[in-house]
Amino acid sequence: MNSESRFWDDLAESYAKKPVEDPAAFERKIELTKERLRPSDVVLDIGCGTGSLALRLASSAAEVHGLDISKEMIRIAKAKAVEAQADNVHFRVGPFDRTLGGFDPGSLDCICAYSIIHLVKDRDAALAQMWKLLRPGGTLVSSTVVLGASWIPFGPIIWTMRQFGKAPWVAIMKERELVSDLARAGFVDIETPDVGAKSTVAFVIARRPE
């Protein structure tokens, strides 16, 4: 077990009980995500945590898959899926690395990357993998922390917290950097709709070209 998965394993129970920080913005994100889905779609939620988003999308797609490096997060997500009787939602433990999470290239209609891209050290490689997994015309929906938009010196703060095991690795970036990275990865029709979130959260929708 690496330090990142251990960090999220230790946090899983408290994370599952923690209320959504900005409920109105979260609901708007879900609404916009569902608008991009069709009943026949296969969806992957990368960094799915305890499964809240994946379960909310269950009624709007044929299959929803959740992938996370934390076995404890996935344990909780699976229990929630059973309780919700969401038979079309499937969770698995694993990294989103060169194995593409075990999914075939071009096999997904939509990828959700909520609260995950800022935790990825090689962002270009991760976006390239997402592009590869999507079918032509497929959609990427992301909600990403962009701490570079703040005047607060988050870099040294997070570094100090990491020394005590209180924070994961986090990229300090701005929304425009993320948009630029998506374009460089080959995504088109990149949108940044206003969902009412605070300035340090970028909600971005993009598409793999046909």
C-alpha cells in the first residue's frame, strides 16, 4: 500500500460522514453532468471516493463504474450501492495508471473526474489516458481544485501538512492551466460553466472529437 492510498483509507469513514461542502454547487454540477448522459451510456467515475456521484448518476446511464485507489472508500461505496439497489453501478479498487483502470480504449461514453485531477502528479499523462478511454464524441466532466487562483500560499501550507500526514499531494494550478492542458491533450468544445462554486474550484466540460 502506498502513502496516498493509506491516507485515503484512514480518512474514509470520516469522509463518508462529512456533508458536501457546497451543496448548491454540487447539485448544479450533477445537473450539468446528467444533461450530457444518455440511457445507453457507460460512465467511469475516476477517484470515486465513497460513491456519492456514481450513485447519483445511476438512473441516467446504462452502467456507471467507480474507480478509486482506496480500498476503504470502495468498501463503503459498495455498501451504499447495495443499500440503494443500484445494480448498474460497479466499484473497484485500483490506480488510474497505464493500465487505464482495466477499461478498454474507446469503451466509455463519459468520464467524471470530480476532485481528482489536482491530485495527479502527471496531469498530461492522466488526461491523455482519459482521452484514450473515451469513444469519439465522448465527454469528460471535471471538478478540480485550482489553488493557484487564491492569494493564500497553499504550496508551503500543504507541504507542511504532508510532513505530518495531514494532506495528500496537491498540484497548485489555475483554471486556465487546466483548460490549456485539456486542449493540448486533444479535447475540444471546452466549457467552464458557472455552477456557483468558489473561485478555487474549476468545473470544466470537454469532449473528445468525433
